[in-house]
Amino acid sequence: MDPACQVGTVQGHGGSIMVWGVFSWQFLGSLVLVPTSLNAMRSRLATAWLYDHSSDFSVMNWPPRSPDLNSIEHLWDVLEKGVKAHHTTPETLTEIMDRSSRCLASHSCGTLPQTC
């Protein structure tokens, strides 16, 4: 394989963080750090809350596993490219959150693929 066509990645060097965020056509919220992983009880609480507030949401019926229509996958791509654009590994949690917030602040839902 031609080395010019390869992109290197680093796996297993460091940890991971879990963040929660929200975005819509008109609004881009801030990222919120989730300090622990979600266990079964927290998942049930979140599911119950969504059910109780279902009248507050408008849900589109999208085909399952459709990468073109999965807007969060597009947003993760924007986030990954924005963080990698710095060409240095973040040293602290504050640094990764700052980079993430800055690249998301410049993102708009208008850049999503027009597939609908």
C-alpha cells in the first residue's frame, strides 16, 4: 500500500472522556463533561425523563444506521477534525474541552449533508 495514502492514528495512549451536548438547526449548546459512565439505573432515569417529556420533542423517522442522516456522526467528524487540526496532543482535560468547544462553536447545522 502506498504510504502517501495512509493516515496514522494513535490508539490506547491516554484515556477518554464522556461529554453531553445538544444541537438543533437554530441552537448549538455547550459541551457538558459527564464525570462517570452511565450505568443501567441512570439509563433508565434518562429514558423515563425522555418519555415524560416526549410531547416537547419532534422526532423524525429516519432509516436505521443511515450515516448520511445521522447528524451526530457528522458533528463527531467536525469535532475530531477540529481537535486534530492543532497537531498536538492535549495535555489536560481543560485543554481538550477548550478545543472541543472552540471547534463546535464554529460549526453550523447548515453544513450537514442535504440528503432529506
